[in-house]
Amino acid sequence: MNIGLRIWGKSSASCMADTISSRFGEEVRRLRMKRGLSQEALAATAGLDRTFISMVERGVRRPTLDSEKRITDALNVPLVEVICSVEQ
């Protein structure tokens, strides 16, 4: 029997994933703004929808590794660099 910590109906593992997703989105927003890009411009360069970029930045959507790679490539930042900054 697995008894995990639950916070508002979420297991501790899903809460951690939400936190990592939120931090990834915050880092994407920080990098995008640092480069003077709009969500629309980033989305166009990455080949993604602007609403998807918005949801990623707000931590509402959890992007796949493929989407993360497309976003970081469009920002000219290695994916591993963003992931390392999110984990700290």
C-alpha cells in the first residue's frame, strides 16, 4: 500500500511536477522578456501556438520534452541549461 503525502488531492509527486513545470514556465518568461520577444514571436519561431506559450509560462500546461526543446531552441538557449536552472 502506497501512502503518499496529499495536498489538496494531489500526491507529493504531482505537486513536485507542478512546481517544476511552474519554474520552467517562469524561466521561459524571463528568457523571452530578456530577449525582447512577445509570446507571439516566440511561438512563431518555435512553431507552437501563442496560447500554448502563455499556458507554459503560467505553469498551466506541462510541455513535452519535444516542446521544451522547440521553445529553448527558439530562445537560443540549451535545454539542459534551462532544466538545470529550474532544478536549483
